[in-house]
Amino acid sequence: MEIAYLNGDWLAPDAAKISIFDRGFMFGDAVYEVLPVYQGRIFTEVPHLERLARSLAEVRIAPPLTMAEWSALLGEAVDRSQEADALIYIQVSRGVSMPRSHVYGDGAPTVLVTVTPFQGPTIETAPQLRVKTAEDFRWLRADIKVTSLIANGMIKNQAIAEGYDDAIMIRDGKVTEGTSSNVFIVKDEVIKTPPKSERLLHGITRDEMIETARELGYSVTESAFGLEEMLAADEVWLSATGLELAPVVGINGEPIGRGEQGPVWREVFEAYQTRKRVIE
Ligand code: PMP
């Protein structure tokens, strides 16, 4: 069952209401997280909560809850939802300030948590993505997980309007990330992903896939690459919490490798399926 928590109240998601003067609404002045739940257990909770704390600190929103309080709240949200497999969405905005002003008010942050049923992909249902490349014209703090995703939406929807599934963004000749995912390439069984910087989100799934691939014995390097190197790769993947790991089979109308799911993707994807369901 879908459920929402808003500033202390548990509600049906469509019954949760915020003020029009909430800075999340007025300015996109808010940060967020998306966490996966498998078999009733939150996977990678600690890194997600650490990234949330970092996002809040970067935008100078006072943390509304301690790590232990977040953990207890998310546990209660999952219990109340009675869902085994779900996605948790957290949003913290700077709260209400009135009248509208760029200057921060002193209102308490708005805290929203939702739990939505979700089934992760399988080898059979994983999408085979055909994407385009696009100029990355977002702001230069893409490492902060802010809700202001207008540029990501513009770039993705332009790609869809042109008949693609998504876009991989490029800035200064270097691949940054997907519109809501991180990018990997594979050449001769060596895996590469762009290094962490302020130009891309430090994806939790990215870290998980790096660790999973290394455990399988693959060499993974975090180094920059451009369009040519990506087009010449044997495999290209996108990683994100809901997507997990998805093969990109075509870019700008050109096939990647044989234009189908690759063997390294299959191996890493399958190992991740085991990893996410192991009870620690
Ligand atoms: N980059 C962007 C721009 C994203 O929006 C996301 C997913 N929210 C990711 C990367 C992947 O992050 P994660 O693996 O933590 O879901």
C-alpha cells in the first residue's frame, strides 16, 4: 500500500498537502533520496542516509532528524506500507517562508517520506535502452541531489520526443551521466565509469556495481571518457536505484557492440540480484 509521512503525520499520498509558500514548491529549494526495499528490508540504507546528510549540508538546510531517527522513521514507513519490494522517496525542503523571498526564512524544514510498491527488473524485463547524447547544460553542482530537475527533464523529454529512451550527457567533451543514472562502459572486459566530481551524482548503485564487478574479478577504473570511446565500447550500461543496471544497446542510432545485452552486463546484473537479497 502506498503511504506518505509529512511533517509527523501518516497519510494516503494524495491526501498530503503542503503550503504554496514551501520553498520546495517556490524555488525547488529541496533535496531528496530514493532508497530500494527488497524483501521488506532497506538495501544500502547507510550510504543513502549519508548522501542525504551531505546534500543537506551542501545546501545549508539544518538536518531535521538524526541518522538514528531517519532509520527508525524509514523502518516504520516500510512496516506501515506492508510492502516487501518498494521504493522509499525522501524529500526535505527548506520549509515555508512567507512572503516569497530569495532570502532564507527560519521555518522548520518540510519532511516528506513516501513508500511506493516497486518490482525491480529481471534479465527478461530489463530494458534495452536506445539513447542519444546531449550537451549537459545543468548547473555545476550535479553532485548534490536537489529536487530542481528541470534540466534533466528537458534533456530526457527532448530525447523521448526524438524517439530515444533517454540521453547520456556530455560536458566539455566528457561523458557525465544519464538524466537519472550513472554511465558505465566495457571494453575488452575492462569496466570504466566517470570519476566522482561536482559534475555528476555519486550514485549509490554506481558504487554497488563497482564493488559487485570487482568481486567478480573485473577491473573497474573510475576515469573520464568521451563520445568516441563510448561508441567504440563493447557494452554501455546505466545504473540507478530503480533501474539497477540497464544495458544501452544503441547510441545516436549506432549499435553498441552487437546491439544487444552483453555478457558482462548479464554477469554483473545477476550477481547484483543475489547481493541485494542477501540478509546481512
Ligand atoms: N544520476 C542522476 C542524475 C540521478 O538522478 C540518479 C538517480 N536519482 C543517479 C545518477 C543514480 O543514483 P542512485 O544510484 O543513487 O539511484
